[in-house]
Amino acid sequence: MDYISLVVYLFIFLLLIDFIRKNRKLSKNDPPSPLALPIIGHLHKLSLNPHRSLTELAKIYGGVYSLYIGDVKTVVITDPIVFRDITVKQFKTFVNRPQPKSIRVIPKFKGLAFADYEQWQKTRKLVSSAFTKTKIKTFNDLIEKQTKNLIESMKEFSNKNEIFSPRKYLTKFSLNIILSMLFSKEIGKNESINKGTMERLTIPFNEAFKKVGKVDDFLWFLSPLFYFSNKQYRKHIYDIYYFMEEIYDQHLRDLDYDEPKDLLDQLIISSEGKEKETVILVGMDFLLAGSDTQKATQEWFCLYLINNPIVQKKAYEELIGVVGKDCKFVTLNHIENCSYLVSIIKEVFRIRSPGPLGIPRISMADTYLCNGMFIPKGTQILLNIFGMGNLLVSDPDQFKPERWINYKNQQQQQQQQQQQQQHQQKNTSENSNLDYIDDLDKVSNPFSLGPRNCVGMNLANLTIFSVCSNILLNFELNSINNEKIDDTEVFGVSINPKEFSIKLSLRN
Ligand code: HEM
């Protein structure tokens, strides 16, 4: 046999082994799975919007099914009961995150979001104290100050009758919330959206975000093909690292042990200045996890108001009913009374979940889920946040903030009756997703659940309300050609719309 034939036979043999490995049953209770192909597994089933493909597959294979993403065994969860089981009840088994190549680019890239259990527990405890509802309230002034700066910038556009492209302004706003609250730093009001700190951060951010979920994370042997793009990616990640390092060094120089001025001071003090790299990486987590998600939500909010003028009008009428027609600024104290506006924001979270697949988890031991399915150790878990809010509501593709109001009313009216139903559900619900149809609070979890959910949830809720309410109060939003804006999603760290511009009309 010549060498070429030998290599061909060997290759076919390896394909066969891989095919068998990926399709063999591990137990009688494996989650269902489509047939996996050798090498790529089920990669061919994923589109450019993987959350949509995974949701389509959930229609066929159910709320818990398994896939091979390249070589990575993955279980996708679109069942709210199992979602809770994983994130809350069996939290310790599923607390860790997988460590794909893109995360390992910085050795020990384990600030908070990718830390393993022991380090995560320590850091999360410290960080959580800065993000409680009460603590966040002390930052109201700061959120309101940044909102005012944004509205003033927008007014410059409306006064000159110029079209406004929200992306960079909302990015600046979202970055400033995190920079000022956590690191006492700010991108100045008059600082350009294209130069200085903005340029220094947004270029590496955008480039780094492009790398998320790229194919060589799942097919190791393709790495050489991505050599140059990986080198660039590494450079961009280090650019953000060096930015944070400068802030860290400055804080260390000015540190007052008795009066820490922000979260960074607290982190330095509690680590006794000995864990510089970890603290810097925690700071990077906040910048990366907190800015893009908030910015995306605010952009979607503007887009949906423009595409739904009746909703915009109704929300504006509610708002002036609460704050009065002469009011020029909505404060965070008004949030309780703006139930329609809050419903719009919730509907934006549902229909265009900024983090549609959360951040993956990994099983730390062989285990059985509450529905009896077997999950082997080392399985990657994708929490299909988008899918739950899509598959388990009526008219999922329609933007209907009213559904939240109706839901709340229904809950209030039928409280007693519902308590009884819930009791009955408890006894039967283990098998049935249908019990959750239109149970919006249960199927829409944009920040995930359990002890490792989003640490920035309280901050994000206040910030997004502040921006959205004040944009609505000050401007009527329209598209520049009076047509609907394209609401196609662009998948990345967050789900963004394609970049668009707005015609702003200042309200009287
Ligand atoms: C619209 C806004 C936001 C959304 C939808 C969102 C969503 C999420 C989701 C789904 C997770 C994964 C949770 C899990 O694994 O169960 C997460 C984690 C995280 N988020 Fe957010 N997030 C938002 C804003 C923020 C903000 C403003 C910050 C910081 C200031 C932040 C910091 C983090 C961090 C550090 C983690 C990792 C937590 C951990 O591993 O313990 N997020 N977020």
C-alpha cells in the first residue's frame, strides 16, 4: 500500500471513530440530539445568528437537547424548569465556565466572569456588595449626570436639525457609567466620541468582540489558519489590559485605606495590593460585560420606539402624566410610576435579549437534571435566554409591551386562584413546558438566575431606565426616511441592531 492510500485510509478511520464517539449513547437518559457529523459535529446547523438556530432546534428536540459544536459537547437549555435547576438548585455543579481559546489568551484570564468556583466565590462576594440595590442608589446622581450629558449632546443635533447616530454616544454613556462608578474616571463631556479614551477603548472592544464564538474555539486544528487574527485579538485584549493597568497604578498611588473612593479601591484593599492581575481582569470584565449590553439595549429601545409610533406616543403620554409637562428631566425616583415604559424595556429584553445565550457554564461532575436527563462531566451548557422568551410566549415576534401590563393585571386579579394553580403546577410541572406559556417573569430572564447571574443587573436596570425615559421625554424619535428601521440582529458579545440614524425632534 502506498503512503497516500495509507493516509487516506487513516483519515477515513479517524472520521469513523469521531462519528461513533459523537453519536454514541452514554446512558438511557441522554438528551435528544440530531445526528452529529465527524469533525464539525453540528456546526453546520448554526447560522450567523446561533441563538435563532438553537431556538429552531429546540422546537424539534425540546427544551433540553445536546449538540457537538465542533468538538465541544454542549447541552442547550430552553426549558425554564431545567434553567432554574441548573442556575439555582444545582448551582454548584454548574457554577464554572468553559475556558475556550479566546478566553485563555491572557494566562489565568480569570477576573470574575471566567473565574473558577473558589476564586469566583471570593471575588463575587466583594463585588456584589458594591452592586446591591441600596448601594446602587447612592450612584443615582452619577447616572443622572451622565444622562444629562447625553441628552445635551443629542439636543445639539436636534437644534441644528442634523441626523443623530446613537451608537457612539450610547457607547460613551455606557462606558462612563462603569468608568465613573467603579474607577472614578470619566470620558469628558466635551471629549470626542472618535478620539482619546473612546478611540482607545472602542477599537480594541469592537475587534475583540468579533472574535467571540469563532470557529477555532471549537475546532482546535484550525488554529494555524487563524494565526494572524489571533495575534491581533491578543494585542487588542492587551490594549484594554494596559488601559486598566494605568487606572490600577493611579489608584494604588492615591489609595486612602480608610476611605476607599470606589470599587477598585475596595478590591485593592481587600487583596492587600497583592493580586494586581486579578483586580485588573475584574475591571476588564465590567468594561466588557457592562458597556456593550447596556448600549445594545438602549439602541434597540430607540429602534422599537421609531418602528412603533403608537407605542412611543403612549409611553410619552404616560411619562408626562407622571412627571408633568414642564418637567425637563426624569429622575430615577419616577421608575415606580412608569409601568408602561418599564414594560417597553422588558419587551426589548425579551424580543432582543442582549445576551441571548448568557455566558456558557460547564458541568463539574456527572449529574442528572430535574427532568431525569443525564449530563456527563465537562459538558458545556448554553442557557438559551432568547429561546425561552421566544418559544414560550404567544406572538413571540411581535413587539407588544402591553403583554407585560396584561400579565401583571392578570396576576393581581387572580392572585388567590393562581396560588392554587401554582400549587397544582408544582406537582405536575416537572414534565411540561406548557405550564409556562406566557408566564413572562419565568420565561424572560435577561440577566439569568441564581448566585452566578449578572452582577450588574441593578445598575443596568436603573441606567437603562434613566436614558430611555429622558430620551422619550425630550425627543420625538423618527427614522430619517420615515420608513421602518431594519431590525435585523448582528450577533456578537451582545445582540446589536445594524447601525442606524435618527431624526430627533425636540419636544416643547
Ligand atoms: C442590559 C444589560 C445586561 C445584561 C442583559 C446582562 C446579562 C448577563 C448575563 C446573561 C450574564 C450571565 C449570567 C450567568 O451565567 O448565569 C451576565 C454576567 C455578568 N455580567 Fe451582565 N448583563 C448586563 C449588564 C451588566 C453590567 C452593567 C455589568 C457591570 C457593571 C455586568 C457585569 C457582568 C459580570 C461581571 C458577569 C459575570 C458574573 C459572574 O460570572 O459572576 N453586566 N450578564
